[in-house]
Amino acid sequence: MIKSISHLILVSILVICGCSRLDYIERQTGREQVSLPRIRVRILHDSQFSLRCQGSYKLRCVTSELAPRGYYSVAELRFRLGQSGIVLSDNGFVLDSNLTVIYAAPKHQGNHLLINGKPFRGVLEVRRDDDKLELINVLNLEDYLKGVLPPEIGRLESNALEALKAQAVASRTYAYSRLLSNRNRRYDLVNSIMDQVYRGIAGEYSLANRAIEKTAGMILTCGKKPITAYYHSTCGGYTEDVAHVWDKQGSHYLKGVEDLGYCSWSKYYNWHMSWQPEELAEYLRQYLLKEREFTADSLIIEDIIIKERFSSGRINYLEVKTDKGDFLFFKDQIRWAFRRPGSPELILPSSNFDLRLWRDHDGKLVEITAEGGGYGHGVGMCQCGAIGRARSGQTYREILNHYYTDVNISKIY
């Protein structure tokens, strides 16, 4: 009798919550709603999140025993990581648990799923990744770009449409190359600066969508293969060879080129920063602790010497002399080691800067200042330069062929 009453309460709560158990095994993951080419973007890596839809949506849940269970819902559901797997709940009531993967899709095409209140195109996969939940958005590549262009290059006016087209081709190329190289992984890209910033529908706007539509299916190729289309905000006058930034093999299409002042309107074309010696010493200590197993709990900077530069002005390597020894920092790692004054979460805008060390009468360092130019790694397309070129009348093809040398613009679908 107690079991029967409990079962009746459970059924009643499910109906009230708007989430009813399907009486058949839901076999589809929802991907049939997404047209090709599809791309998989990890949009969340956290311990919990909420999900709802503009209309009803369907869930396919898989347990550790590989037993699938299906649900329809119109309610907002919460997902969290439990001791034995993913827990699915509604308003505090546990609907299912010990789940290893969940697939979510709108019941009707044209509706969109909302993650923590933010809408996304396509469908979703939820998986466990150690002590976190991994939320993967599976969507059409062109729809993905709609959520990439605004956060990556900004909301521009119509006089910069050609720059938006150039960004669309570059971002599509980058995404397509990742799609080809990551087939054996659970996802192709993440939604951050580690790949491309992607914000879903909330980031879209009409002019960027128009640029995407005008260049649909177009990518940059070299030898009939998609290139690695790196880009950055502001080159500061010159872009950089890829081998001068990272420990990567040189590429003839990622060579440094002069920008001729097209990015000079950027607020980061020139910049100034100033550190107290103790602050910069702590940034360097933290970097050495993380990257080189440095164990000292303090560090005192005695001198900083720029040893060598590339022709672009960016630093090849510099030496920091301290009370714990001398340390060399190379290429783009300099940006990650130095950090910004008062903002240790932000890396240095660029590695193209001059240093001045201020000392007191006793020769002790009291202040360190940097005068620099540019924002980003400097490889590939300069976005502010592309905008400047578009405003001066250049086409997206001219823009791309300037920043990526000896490439073709190919329509692949």
C-alpha cells in the first residue's frame, strides 16, 4: 500500500511538472534536426546548469548500464553532477539520476533550447567529465558562425561589411579545420578564446548574419586543404610569423606583413602600463610555479633585460634577474607571465613593448613601466586592420589575401 501511494505521488508530480516519461525508448539524439555540416562546441564545463525550451523539448537519458530512458518536458529542468552520475531534477524533485549522457532537442524545429536562460540553436549533449558536466552544442556550422562573429570582431556598421565577410571566412576556416582534426574527440571547439568566442543566439545581429550568408561555404585553402586561420585584434603595425609566436613549424601563409597603419584607430595600437615591482614579481612567481615547477614563496626582481626582438618589434626573449636566479621568457609566453597591472586574470596585450625600470637613490626598483603596441598574438588577420581596410573600400578578398599570403578562397559547400 505504501509503495502504491508513493508511485501515485510520483506520477502526479511528473504531470504537474510538465515532464512525462515516454513509454517507448527514444532512439534519436536530435541530430536529425541539424543540417550538415555540423559542428560540436563545448559551451559549458560546470557542476550544474538549467535547461528549458521556447516550446516543448525531448530528452534521451542513458544510464551507466547503457539503458536509455526518454522524456518530454515543457518545464525548466536542472542538471547537476551527483556521486554516481548526472542528476536530473525539477524544482528540487529528482526525476532521474546515475545518468552518463543526456541528449536534448526541441520537439519542434524553429524552437530553441535555453541554457541558464540563454538561447542556443541546434541540440545539446550533456556528459560527465571527471568532476564537471560537459555541455556540448551540436549545430550547423553556418549557425555557429552567427554566434561567433559579434563577440570576435564586434558589432560593426555597414561601412565595415567587407571586414565582417573576411571574419566570416576566417572563422569558418578555423572551425572547419577543427572539425576535420577532432573527429575522434567528444567536441570540436570550446566557446572561449582558446578557440573562438561563441555566445549563441544572444550574440547575433543582422549585419553579421548577412556577411555569413554572402560568404556561405567559403574557406581559405592552401594545397586544397583548409589553412589554420589565426586572427587577432590589433597588430600594432606588423603581423607576425607563426614560428615567432609559438613553438610551431613556420607556414608560408602565416608570415608577418606590414599593416600600413590600417589598425591605427584601435585603442590598443599604443598602450601604457605600470607595475609596482612586488606586483610584477608575484605574477612572474605564479607563472614559474605553474609552468616550471618553481617552488620559492617569494621573488624579488633586480633587473629586466630585453635580449632580442623580431623585425616586427615583438620580443623574441627577455631575461629577468631576481634574488632566486635569472629566468628567460620567450615569445608569446611573455604575455602570459607578465599579466596586466591590477588585473592578474588578464594577460599582457602584446609582446611588442619597451620597458623602463625606475630606481630610488639606493638603486632599488620602485616602478616598472611598459610602452607597447598591439593586442593579441599578432598571427594572421588583424581584425582592426581589416575594419580599417573595409572602411577604405577594400573587399573581403583583398583583406584576406593581404593577411594570409598565397591562399585560395574556396567554396566547399
